[in-house]
Amino acid sequence: MSFLNNILRRLFDAALSPFSGLHPLVGIAVVSLVLGVAMLLVFKWTSKQEKMTAVKRQIHAGLFEIRLFNDNLRAILRAIGTILHHNLRYLGLTVVPLLWMIVPFVLIVAQLQFHYGYQGLEPGAQALVEVELDQSAGGLGGVRPAITLEAPPGLLIEAGPIWVPSARELTWRISAVEQGDYELVLKTSDGEITKSVRVSGQVVRRSPKRLAAGFFNQLLYPAEDPLPASTPIRAIGLSYPAGNAGFEGWESELTWMIFFLVLSIIFAFALRKPLKVTL
Amino acid sequence: MKPWSGPLALALALPLLACGGHGDAPAQTMIVLGIDGMDHALTQQYMEQGILPNFSRLAREGTFQPLGTSSPPLSPVAWSNFITGMDSGGHGIFDFIHREPDTMIPYLSTSKTEDAGTTVKLGKYQFPLSGGGIELMRRGEAFWEVLEREGVESTIIRMPANFPPTGAATRELSGMGTPDVVGTYGTFSFYTSVLFAFSGQSLNGGDVYEAWEEDGVVEAKLHGPDNPFLRESEKVTTEFKVYIDPEEPIAKLEVGEEERVLEVGEWSDWVPVEFEFIPTQSLAGTCRFYLRSVRPEFELYVSPINFDPMAPGMPISHPEDYAAELAAATGTFYTQGMPEDTQALRERVLSREEFMAQAKIAGEEIRRQYDYVLEQFQSSSSPRRFLFYYFGNLDQISHMMFRVLDPEHPTYDPEVDSKFASVIEDLYRNADEVVGYTLDQMDESTTLIVMSDHGFTSLRRQFSINTWLKEAGYLAVRNPNMSSDPGLFVNVDWSRTRAYGVGLNGLYINLKGREPNGIVEPRDRLALIREIGDKLLEVIDPKTGVPAVGKVYPREESFQDRGEEEIGPDLVIGFAKGTGGSGQSILGAVPKEMFSDNTEEWTGDHGMDHETVPGILLTNRPLKQAAPRLQDLAGAILAEFGIEGFPVRKSD
């Protein structure tokens, strides 16, 4: 998973770099278009198009029957039954293409999330660095872990850490001084661990969390390599502000996805006939 | 501003220019900087000392003069005089506090909230079918309404006594008088583990809550307004947690999804908070936290919860999204009208150093915003435009720190106050820096006016008007032995009371037919006013041996404008310089002491005889029309744009 993420990160960083200085909606629209086309083609190649056409005809016939015999309750009920039956058949026919698409779709969305779901730090902005430790550390009355944080020039450690034993968590407050890509260094008894920090207003990959290895951790947070297994650190968080897809006041980590889904659907429906795809 | 709005405005203006319109008028731009509380004598002194070079430059090139203030010289009154060109008799603002004649309940004078109309009741809930409202109580036409009518694009930022904004200017942000989310001028919260902290005292302008650390965590609630969807009055709250480090003086705040790390002695940035009324209705607010101590006792100050300018729950700007534009450009800001938390210092919840730090934060926000507003103003394509920008920092800090200029003040301590010796001077230097910045940014054809609403002086002594009225036989109390009068006239025996004081300078006759329990016949009113006025002028402060009252102004003589005079006091008391009304008397209490030393942190004031505390008027060129008084200034400003005949009085 880590190897795959590494490839995907490079691929998406390169593919989205032409849009990094543009309004976020431009990149989202282009990705939606490309993905809409790609998914249409996958759908076309992996689904039984003739059967789908036939099933849709059956559904239309059922609807027609309802309109035609609207004074005959028995006929209407029979038509509804037919429609439901063919609807289920239609759904069944979409399972295979959906299975083909679901994995790449999740991987792609996960990559996009870390390009568009968060805003970068601006110089002067503050953020929290939260380090979550495993069971071996802390607990109520637990000993304060000997972990220190070092910041490169361009970042400033303003306060901390605060140690919250009940949550096994150390938190620092940092602030951005200059634009740039940085690595914070956490020093533990087992060695050094880094955490990326991007001080930039452009659309670039940002990692709000670096997690320990694990399939779901890597599936959902692919923006950075997993933490080494030898460390007691389970997660390092960085509080990037939520993204807004370029629309002030619409701050949410999922704002971009609304635009992405709507645009993908629009593109897919607009292009289904030119691409001769039955949906 | 949108990138296309400049060219578009120009394109739209071209036809107008071609066919006359305002194209015949010369291009005119004017900037007015309103600096609340800037005192004429002090300004002159600092100018002579050479520490206000930009002010001196203006004085050389234009005018520098005292600007006669309002009677009484209180900010809402004074700014209303400026806005309308009329005195209180015309605009209806006589004090910070008025009293409702039907109920005798004091209320804030500049705006009034109206509850929602019909509601549908369902169990413990109620659902309003129509919204409530908030009404600006200032009457008369604002001078920028005339400017806009005459084609002058106006930007009015933080004008006092302008909440809700008139909506007449191109851009407006409301100022003094804008409430916090609970509807007050600012209610802070203080969370403490100190047992019985402030017990027995009611705090003005703040609430104290006990907060205990348990397993390293303090859990508490932020308190919002009453929930309008509940039939029974109940404040809406939102929870927050403070995680305290077991060893270090540092804590982590958790409010909803927001987290902040604060060391002891640090202020947070603005933290958004949300108060949920019902699942589909909530109110967005924002506040700052100050971690005062984590051990041995936990102490956390939370600023009054302000409206979130990105989604304000009340109309604080015009257009409605202008507040959001300002916040997006320069950051979230105090939306409450008077952001400096003077009450927290008065109640000693904040120390002087802490208050100064808080006031600095507020001042910097307003200064940052000025740069943006001025830049927008300068880049506007409109040939005729007007900007008013208000600075309240000097006034509020002068109230709390004026003692440093007065070694004879009862609370002056040379050792303690030496730390703050230059505070007032620094405020004037800051104002000078703003003027210098403005002069650098503006072109030579722009008229610059720097003005203040009133001056300042030391407040050494307090005089309780209600206690004097009682001693003089004009006011009777029900219980002469009441140990602590809570105010609101609870101890006043109306059946034997002929006059009473409420507000900072107001004295009212208990008039039959006007007051609910009035006993004075209307025909006796004027004679009684004169009798009381004459006696007040004879009152001598036993400690200082000087009169407590400099002048008195019966309503009929004090106010030349008419229409709203019935709201106001029958007599305006012009306290002698150095003396002010007692804080208790202002809200209808009858304290035991008639005179007392002012031992509060509030050591500077201006609520005296208006002739003793003039403001200033500085311009970069002589004005076409003289403005000896604040209420003449709006007319003079309009005259600069070639507009005559302001204000239009009712009698006109």
C-alpha cells in the first residue's frame, strides 16, 4: 500500500502541478472531466451494454404501461412490479463496473482530498502539531515522554508541548514564518521522525496527519509515508485550515468534493451520448 | 473589491460624465478621522512638545481649534450631534442611558430590540412566525444620506450611535452601540477555581463561573443569549474543555472542533463558537481566550462573545457582506462597539497590564482594517467620495489610565504608575502616526479632517445626585437603612419623590402624567427645575472645598433643536471639572455617600460640564464653513462638497 501511495502521490503531484497556481475550481473541473470520461469508458467496457439497454427499455415499458392503464389498478400494480424487477436487474448489471471502479475511485479521491481538502498555512498563521503516543506512554499519572520538536528556519515553535496524559498526546503550537516546504523533526529515544509542513497558498499536497502503518491508515491518509513501526508515536497531526475550493466562507474539508461530484455527474451525463455509453 | 468592479464602475460613470450629471462638479475626496476622546489641551501640549509632527503639519497648513462638544459630553450624544448636525432635542440621544417613562426601567439609548411577533407554541418550544428586529433610536438625517443623494460615495466605518447601520452609505460598519451576542455592550466571562471568587459582588460587564480541574481537565460552558425557541427563558450554551499540563504552565483549549494551545499569560486568536438553538438554527460567535493561571488556581478570561463577522447574527454592516469582506481581508475582528474591556479592569478580573494587552490587540485590529479601507477608498474610481473612520482606543484607554497624568488623583501611585507613565502620550503618538500614514497615502486634493467628539480630564471625585436629592428633600427612600441599594429605583418612594437622577448627567422631574407615579404638576415643573438647579450650583465638595457642579442646563435652554426633547432629562448636570456622577446613582440607586473619592480604575472622564472638555478639529486646509461646535461639522463637511442647508430642522 505504501509503495502504491508513493507512486500515486508522484503521479498526482505531477498531474495537478499545472493547476497549483490557479483557482482550485479549475483543477477540480479538469479532474472531474477526465475522471468522468474515464469512468464512462470503464463503465462501457466492463458492463453489458446491450443488456442494460434492454433492461432500461423494460423499465420504460413499465412506466408507459402505468400511464396507459391508469384506470386499471391491477395493471398498474403489475407494471410497478415489473419496474421494480427490472430496476433490480439494472442495479445488478452495474455491480461489475462499480467493482472495477470503486478501488481506483477511492484511491483517486483520497489523493485529491489532500490537494483540495485543506488550505495551506500562510506566513504568520498558527497551527497545532499533535503527537499521539501508543499505550506504552502516558495514561493518568504517566511519565511525560521525552520527545522534543525541532523546527527548520521558516517555521517557529511558539508554545508547548502541552502533555495530556489521559489522551497520551503532546501538542505544540507552531507558526509559519516564510513560504516553503518544511520538515518538522521529532526526536524520540528511538530516533528522529519527520512531519511535512507546507506554507503555501497554492494547491499542493498537504498532509494533515501522518499515521502508523496499516491498510486503512494508508488508504485514508496516503499523503505521507507511514510512521516507522519502531516508534511509540501513533500519529502526528498538523492542523491545516479546512479547504474552501476557493470560496470564502465555505470552509470544510469536503467542500471540494461537492463540486467534484456535481461536475463529474454533469460531465458524465453530457458525454454519455458522444461516447455511446448506456448508463 | 472585485477585480472587475473598478473598470465596470468607470464604464458606467462615463455616460454620466458625458451628459453632465456630477461630471460638472470638481473631483472631491475627503477623509475624516474620528478619534474619540482626543483632548484639545493635551493635543496642544504634545504638539508644543514636538511629539505630534503630523498634527503640527496639519495645524500649519490648515486649522487647529477646539471643537465644542455636546451637552452632556458623552460619546453617543456627541457623535449623534456630529451625524445629524442637531443637538439631542433633534436626534433624541441624551445619554448612554435613558429611562422608559412607563416602567422607569433604564435602557441603552441608541438602539432598541423588538421581540418576535406571533409565535407558535409546542411543548417547551416556541416558533416565531415573524422575526424580531432592532431599531436605531437616533433620529434625524445622517449627513452621509445627503452625501449619497448628491452622488458622493460614502464609507462610514465604526461611526458611534449607528447600530444598526442606516444602510444609506455605500459601505458602513457599525460602531459604538453594537452589542455582543448576548445583547450587551460587552459581557466577559471569567472561569476560576478560586472559592467564592467575587462573592457578594455583582460584576458589571461580566460573569464569573466556578471551574474545577478534574484529572487534568476543566470542563465549562460558554454562555450565549436566551434561546428564542424556548418558552421559558434559558441561555443557550456551548461546552468547552481545557486540558492542563501536569507540570508546565500551559493548557490546550477545545471548543467544538477548534483547538488552541495557550501558555499562561497568552491571548488566543479569535476562536469561532456556535450556539445551537434547535438543530436547524444556530448563532455564530467568536471570542478570545486569555489563560491567566493554571496553578495553584485555574483562571481563564473569555472576551465578550462577538458576532462572527463572516456570518453575523445581527445587521452590523451595509452591504450585509461588508463585514465579511473586511474579515476576509484583514482577519476576524471585534464587532462589539467598544472592544476594549474596561469593565474587566474595573472589576479587577484583568490587571492593568492585561487590560493594556487586550486593548492593544483591539487597537491593532482596527489599525489593520484602516489600511485596507483606506486602500479601497484610494483605489475607488468614484470622483466624489467620502471616508469616515473611527478610532476608539484613545478614549477607552484614557478612561482607565488618565491617572498617570494626575499625581493628585486618589489612586495615583508613583511606583505602580511609573510603568504606565507614557501610555496616554503613546496614544496620541499613535494617532499622529495614523495621520502621517494617511497624508502619505492620499493625494493633495483630498481634504483631511481629524476630529474628536470631546476632550478628557481626570476624574477624582464622585458625586451621587440621587443622594443629594434625598438629602435636599427632593427624593424619598422606602428603607433608609438599606445596606446596599441594587439600583433600578427599588428603594425610591415615588409617592414622596419630586426629582430623580438616571444616566450620567440626567436629572428628571417625577412629573404627573409622564412618570407612572408622578407627583409634580406640569405647571410646577419649570420652577422646580430652576430651584434644584440653583441649589445644585451651591453644592460644595467638603473635601476639596470647590463646587461639585459647574453649570446646569434646563432642557428648554440646553437644546435648540426640537422634536425629540420629551425623551430627555429635565435638567442636564454639568459637573465641575474633576467630578463625575457616581456609578450607582447612574442606574437609579441611592447610595449612602454623597461624595466619595474615585478609587476605581476608571480614572479619566469627560462627563462633566461640556465647556470644560472640548474636542479637537484639525484640517489640512481651511474649511469653507466654520465649525466651532461638533454639530456644525457635518454642515461644514457638506459645504466642502458644495451642499448647503444641512441639517433641515423640523421648524424649517
